[in-house]
Amino acid sequence: MNHIELGEKLKELLKLEYEPVAIKWSVREPADIEREKGKSRFCEKLVKAMNGEVFYATRDEEECMGGARYTGLRDPSEFPANMRSGAFLVPMGVYRNIQAVQRSWRGNLNIEPGVFSSIIFAPLKLAEYEPDVIFILCNARQAMEVLHANAYDSGSHGLGADSGPICSSMAALPYLTGKVTYGFGDVGSRRCMGLGDDDVMVSIPGGDLQRIVSNLEEMRTKKLFRGDDET
């Protein structure tokens, strides 16, 4: 199966409400995909793709410092000092002081700036490219099943994310580590995306999609994963 067929199977197996999103970094602006109109935050771009939009974005379409910084579209040195220090987050209530911001940021991975010119977003079922990362918005049970499927043949554990921005934890982190990542999103992304209280996030490296879907199918034949109506 190709990644589009695998995406449809993933959605069917997990009974996902939202479309999985295919994210791809590109060294050049694609000629056959429409450029995003206007500016939005990285997390809002995910919502656009979940709702069926196919587009690419450059640094000029990224409205959020985190979205530009952690996805590698802009060098952090380009930002004003109060943004580089994280001081702007203190009055917003995200952190108590600058020291806490900077300690937290030390754990956030980012794509090296200057390597990629654009990022492509699409619902996985419409992605005519091999995705680097597949982002899933789901509930806790669905996330649990993805994590079990990841461990099913490998015994490996996903990487959990807490309060870090999802442009790092759900995009840069799985891209750079090749690990399934999961988390609850940060306060900013949850607000901008209009998420429900029970929504959680999982990102799958593109190269693991076939393995995880195959494992989910096999797991469905086992006692604990057959479904609530089977014994």
C-alpha cells in the first residue's frame, strides 16, 4: 500500500474523527502546490490541512515565532531580544520568569535554519508526496493504540511531550529523532486550534506508517484489541 492507502487504513482502524496531516519539509518551493494565502500559525496550518486544504508555507506565511523557529524557517537570531529571551511569555502567564522560559526552551528541538525553504501541509489522503511526519489529533484510547502498535514489534517507546510548543514536539522532534511522539499540546496551540478538552496529539515519522498500520491490523486479531463487543 502507498501512504494514501495506509492513511485511509489508519483512519479506519483507529476510527479517527479528524484527517491525519502529512507534513513535509522542502528545500525549494513546490511548483505544483498552492502557496498559503496570508499568514497563520503553525498549529493553525495543521487545522487547515485537517479540514482538507493542501498548501505550502514559507517563512513569510508563518505568523508565530515558535512556528518559524522550531520548523527551521527562520534563524532565532533574527528575532528581537525580548522574543529570543522569552520575556514576552511571562506577562502572558506561560512562565513565571525568564529563567524558567530559557530552562524550558533548552529541551525544545528545532530544524536547522537555512536548510529548507518551505513546508507542505495536506490531509494524508490528498498528499501527493511522501510525508516526513504524520500528525494525528485523536482521543486517549486512539493514541494508546498507536503507541502499542509502535511497540508491538520493536519494543520501543514513543517520546512524550508536555508544555513545549507543538511545532517542536509534534513536528521537529519526530522529524529529527525518528520517534513517535505524543502529548497534550501547549496552551497556545490548544487555544489557536480550538481543541476540545479530551483531544490529544500523536505524530508518526513517515517511515513508520506502514509498520504501525500493519501492527494495528495484526493487533485487531488479538484478544485485547478486538473491540468492546467481542470476547
